[in-house]
Amino acid sequence: MKLDYSIKEICNVCNASILGYPNSGDRNGLIEMIKIDVIRIDSRKIKPTESTLFVAITTGTDGHNYIEHARLMGAKYAIVSNPDLPCPKEITFLLVDDTLAAFQKIAAFHRSQFEIPIIGITGSNGKTTVKEWLYNLTANSYSICRSPKSYNSQIGVPLSILELTGNHELGIFEVGISSTNEMEKLRTIVQPTLGIFTGLGPTHDNGFASRHEKLLEKLILFKNCKFLMGGLPNQLIETIQKAGFQTIDWSEKVSISTIQSGTTISFNNQVYKSELHDPASVQNLSNAIVCADQLGVKNVQKGIDQCHALAMRLEILPGKNGITVINDSYSLDIQSLEIALSEALEHSKGRPIAVVLSDLPNEDNYPELKQLLSQFEINSVIGIGSSISQHIICDQAFNNTEKAILSIEANQFSNQLLLVKGTRKFKLEKLVRRLQLKNHDTRLTVDLTAIRKNISVFRSILQPETKIMVMLKAAGYGMGGEQISSLLEYENIDYLGVAFANEGVELRKVGCQLPIMVLNASEDSFDDIIEYQLEPEIYSLEQLDAFIHALIAYGISDHPIHLKLETGMNRLGFTKDDLRNLIDLIRSQPEVEVVSCFSHLAASDDRNQNAFSIQQINSFSDLAKTIDSELGTITKKHILNSNGISEFREAHFDMVRLGIGLHGIGVVNQIQDKLSPSMQLTTTISQIKQINPGDSIGYNRKGELKNGGQIAIIPIGYADGFSRGFSNGVGSVWINGCYCPVIGNVCMDMTMIDVSSVDASIGDEVEIFGAHISVEQLANATNTIPYEILTSISPRVNRVYVS
């Protein structure tokens, strides 16, 4: 982002009034002279070398809480909506009614400065894919600004538009909505000259009264422009055309044929070949081809050769020799590199960062590359290709990826974070596979973006002062504690909770600085709790006395503890009858300091038990008040879990405990529709076999296809967490658009699946749970709960983190 607007221009655009400095002299003259380089909504991304305007946006997290941090990072100007906010001398406030609306108005004003083609892309799915493939098709003809990753929201769209500069000749921006009255705001920001509609599906249906209402809302983006559509149901096409929009329906103009190596797409007297074959990908590519044709692009085939069915998201992988590998090896430009470096910095936890980079597609960008590497203080650079080492200093340089694979060893990056980024043609994913710690075909993919969204959803129903403790028991419910804790620190979570001290120790060893509460603080764990500054749950007088004696031996006072109160769960905890002795002991012992009192609801997910839950809440409140009164303290109080947070909003107290809801599941009330499942368990087909009628399948000959058919063998079994309870048709998996039942008994390391009714091949992806099969469905099939499904996933299963 490189802007050149005066404070006065910005005030005029968003109708802002100035508060604070400059408060004397020629204020009007100063605000006309002061120029803004960049606009930031995240205080952590502010650089002191830039003239930065910070926008205090409130979306779950209140941006006003980070103004002081923004000032310390170097921001001298901030857009705020709170007129009572104290204004430090070193910063100028621009006061508006709504900071998000002001941010969007600035982006719309910025867009209006450009008279270049702007492509707007919307639809229920495929937006990011079409955007990236259209970029591949047009990059040799235009200097392009496009949305980073999936920046298509009310915040993401203006962030993308603000990246436009005078050097750009084309803009490609994706636009997403989740409810009514959103698209008009985004249309005024993007102001597309040509649009692409990718289709209509069930995503975000809950935000609209009907699918028809959602369609009309999406079409608002194209109010003043023509747009492309094709490969859609005839009924949908007729509905769109009756609505009176200027459409370019390419359905009858594009001819698609399947060939052995993929697909041919014929359009406008040209025949294009692609390795893609699934219908969704072919439709997405056809949209990109027709749009490129509308833009007058030549040599489209060269761009098509770069369009692969690839992961569009950055992956964070455990690497050999203690390294963490960030795999973003599918595209390379300055804009996406800055995002990847920011992600690397977030997950580095102070470790050195090394970068593997291929040649840049545009040699004019090397000065910017050099500046970025310096700005992020990269420890070492490995160059791949013929030109990169001629422009920047590389610690190692290789002409191609094959030579790099032969020479690069994981031990040269010991305990570092390694970012691998390059254009598709260099196939750097081969290097990633060599450096990756595990190569099990089964993988648990954790979507960090979904977790961020879920945090925002929960924050939106909390008061700003209410703190959040995230429970990372059982390695974050099987998701992996280290990477999740890094994200939580970056998202300003207040506390972590773990089941056992060793879990807290592991988090400390990877650099986690957040306060950590230990639920099961046994006497043999006290040494670790003290050494690693963990905070024990105290639930009995005997345990408290033992912990005090351990602290005395270390000569420590005021060690934080959390008191567990019994209110009806009838597990661990102090009862009302225990309070007198508890208070007397704490008063007499300076070794401990009570920082919180808490309890646990027994049935927060059962509305039929709400009366009992309210009784628990009232009992807890009385007990906690007694403790505070007797000790003369004000402790943090918390009783609500994920489901309770939205169900009992009057009982948020000082802190809430967010557990499985962090991952978008396990919540049974009104906010469930707003949450996004954060994980997907997948594997691949190892082998396919033809089965004759009467043949038995698997151990104990329990499996049989009476009429014969085909089975697929997949490398997942009960040792990986795929329960033996799914045997003999109890469980199913999702393959190429179909549910495929388990045949025979689930084995320790593999399972047989009936694929007689689906077109399946060796290497095809198999979904155990994810977009088509929910964790709840799996749990219901074997009469258990989602917690057991998640925590049963074996450590040998790859954990891959995407963002």
C-alpha cells in the first residue's frame, strides 16, 4: 500500500472532525500538508518509517483498545468513533460515527481515482480460484492488483482496493457476503467495470430469507456493469436475465470436451487444453478464459498451463530437526509475499526466519523484494532459479529445484521457521515434502482463518472488558497446542487452560507467554508448575496445603492460583462448607494469591436443564462473592464454556472459557450458524480392487458385496483415530461427491470402502470429516460426542495448518 492523501482529504471523505494534536497554530495548514502513506487496521503491522493512519475498527475486537499500541508502533493519526477517548499529545484523532464505514468510504474514494478495468468476482464458491486463474491468464498482458488470498469481506475488500497504485493496469477483486444489506457497500468500493458470477450454492444460506434473496443480493455487485456467467442451471440463468442485468452468458459459446489428459475448452475459434477435469474447476477456468478474451489477452494457453488444482491457502507444517515449514509454493508476487512473511513472523515465536524463494515473475519487483526481506529481518535466503541471485544476496543459490533438493538439509535450519514461496513452475512443493516431518497419507487440516473468525463471533457477544480463556486440553482437542497457541497470542487471548502441567510445560518450551491455568495440578507436578510459571487449579484443602509447602521450599510468595468451586457438577471443587477453612488458610499464607474463582456447568448444552444451570450460576456467584469479601480481593470469575457463552449472557462475569467452540462445533444454540468448522480429516485411496459376488472382505470375513463391485483401501484405521465402531457400514466417507460406506471391519492401519457407485481412482482424496461429513455426524454414528472423535486422532496423523 502506498497512498498520498492529506489528512484534510481523508476528513472530507469520511466526514471526520479532528481531535487533539495539532491543537495550536495553523491547524488547517498542517492538515493539508500532512500526507498519509498507509492505512492500517492492525496495530502490529505498523512501521515507524511510514506515515500511518490507524483505523480503530470494532468487529468482535474493539480497535480502540489498541490505539496506545498503534501510537507506540509509530502511528500519529487514528480514526476513532469514541469522543470520550483520551487523546495522547503525540497522536491526532479523526472522529467519525462509524470507523468501519469511514474505512470503506476511504477505499471507495481511492478506487474512484483509477480509470482502469476492474473485475469484480462473486458467487457462493470458486471466487478465489477464478481470481487466481484469471491472474495467471492476464499477468503477461497487464500490471495487476488483486485481492490477497480470500480478502473478500467488509474489511477484506477495502484492504484489497487500497493496494491499487498508479502502476496498475487491471484490478481483480473477489467479493463475498454472508447476509443482506452487505453488497451495496462493497459495490461502491469495488465499482467493477466487468464482473464474474461463479454460481449459487448453500454457503451462507442462513443469512438470507431464501436462496432467491441471496441471489439478488449478490447481483447488486453488477448493478452498473456487464458480467459473465456460464455453466449454471437454466432456471438460474432465466432468473438472472429476468432481473434485468447486463449479462454475458457464455454457456452456448463454450464447448467443453473430456480428453485422456484432462479437458479441452473451445471458445471464440480457439481450443485450449487443461489438465483439469472436475466440473467445478472446468467452470472456473472457463470463466477466466472468457474474461481474458473480453480483456483482449493474447496467448491465453500459456496462462492456462499455470492453472492447477492447487491449495490456495498457506500451509504450516511440522518439519524435520525442529523446524516449522510454511508452504506457500504456488504463487509469488510482492503482495502475497508480504502476507506470507507476516504469517511467518506470527508463528516464529522469536525463532530466526529463513526463506526459500524462486525467481520473481517480474524483474522490476526485485528492489521491493530486497526491501521486504530487510524489513522482516530474514535470517537467510535460498534462491531458486537463474535470476534471483543476480538481484539479491542469497546464502545459497540453485539453478533449479532438483539441485536444491539434493543439497538442502533440514539440519541447516535447526529450530528455525522456513518459508517456501515460489511460482508454480518451480514445483517447490517437492522441497517441502523432503523437509516435512511426516509423510502419512492421512492428514488433519486445521484452518487458522476459521479459528480467527470463531474468536470474533464469540467476542461479538462479550463486553469489551470480558476476558477469554481458551482451553487447550489434550493438545487443543487434538488440533495441536503449539500452532494454536501462537495464533491465540496473536489474537490477544487473555488466558490458556490445560488439563495437565506437562501440556503447559510444552507450551512454555515453544515460547508461549500467556498465563496458563492447569486443571489437574497433582502434587508430583508442582515443581514444573513453579519452574514454568503455570497457575494451578486448587480444588481441595489438602492440595492447597501441599502446594503452599512446595512454594515455601522455593521461597516464593504470591503465586497465582485458581479456586474451583463445587456448584452441582459433583466433581472436583470446594463446597460452601469448605469456605471457612479455605479462607483462613489463604489469609495465613502469603505464598499464594487467588486470581480467579470458577466453576463448571453440568448441562449447558441441554436447554431442558437451563433451570439447573441458572441455579449453578447463582450458587457460584454467592460463593465467589463470599471469597472476595472475606479476602478483601477482586478475583476474576468464570463459569461458562463454549455453549454457555451465548446461552447465559447474563453470566459472562469477568472471563469465559472457550473450548471446542473455538473450532466451530459443539455449540447447540443460535450462534452455531455463524461459526465455521476449523478442521478436516482426509486421506487418499491406496488401492482399488474388483470384488466378485461371494468374496469376503477384511478380518473375520465380515465384509461382503453380494452382487460384487469395487472397494477402495484407505490408509487410516483405529490406530489413527478412525474407530472400529465404524465397521460394517456404520461409518461412511466422502469420495468424489458420494458417501461411500465402510465394508468389513476397520483395521488398525487401514479401512476398506465400497466405491462401487462412484468413479474413484488411486490417489483420490477421501474425506473422513470436513465439508460434507461433520464431526457431529461421526459422533452420532457411534453414540459418542465430538470431543472423543477429535481427541482420538493419533499423533502419527499429519497436522497441517492453513491460513
